[in-house]
Amino acid sequence: MTQHGKVLVIVTNYGVEQDELLVPVRHLRENGFHVDVAAPEPEGIGTLVRDKEPGETVAPTLTLDEVDAAGYDLLLIPGGTINADTLRLHQAAVDTVLAFTTAGRPVAAICHGPWLLAEAGVAYGKRLTSYPSLRTDLATPAPRGPTNHWSRTTPTTGGW
């Protein structure tokens, strides 16, 4: 079978929606694409069904820290509420999104997957679809640069 291109799928090690990972990966591979699945850790990826029931465990082919985004033609970000919310806390995942978008390469994000696009600051102004609860996150400019004063600690000054 002729190889059509290389696809990188990025997920966390727990919480990705089973069908949002397995179905696209299967279709891409059946149609001649090389697909790598990257996760933060080399251990298995625990998928979920409907965000709550345990699904299949999938072996990643590499870790997020091992990813060289320049070697791929397409970035795929599956959803799953837990997966997407956790993935955006990994700087390597954010950096991967930025590498793809800066280079003008396509990114496919499913369901809650666009949360990572919002985290990377690349969603605002784009025409996107997602799970309905992400609408505000995707339609709001990401607070980046010197005006971003977010902190995990309780603010004592500068509030309103």
C-alpha cells in the first residue's frame, strides 16, 4: 500500500474518548497513512467510552517529548473531556500545536480537542466546530504575553 503521508495523534495517557482515537487512526492507516500516537508517558493510553466507562488500552508509539512536529503532515487531536483538559497542561502538546499552525500545516481537532487550540492561542478568529461547551473558550482571544496575570494563588491586588 502506498504511504500517503504522516499523521501525528497527540493524547494523554488517560481519558481520551475511545472512538475519537481508534476510529480515525484505523481509517487513516487503512487508507495508507503512517500514524504515530504520542502521549506524555510511554505506558498505555487508557481510553474511555462516553467519558466514564473504561475502554481499550492503546500503546503509544512515542512520547510527547520525542515528537518532531516537522516530520508530520497532519496533527490529530482527539477529544474526551479528561484528555483534552489534561493535554492542554502539557507544554510539549501546546508547542506541537504551535509548530503545526506556524508552519501552516493542517490540524484536526475532535469534540473537546479544540481546547488545546485555545490553550495555544490559535483558535480565536478561526472557523471551528467542537463540543458546545467549548464555544466561549474558542471565541475568546487567549490571554498571552505581558497582560496575562493568571495565577494559581489567591490574588491580593490588581483584581476588580
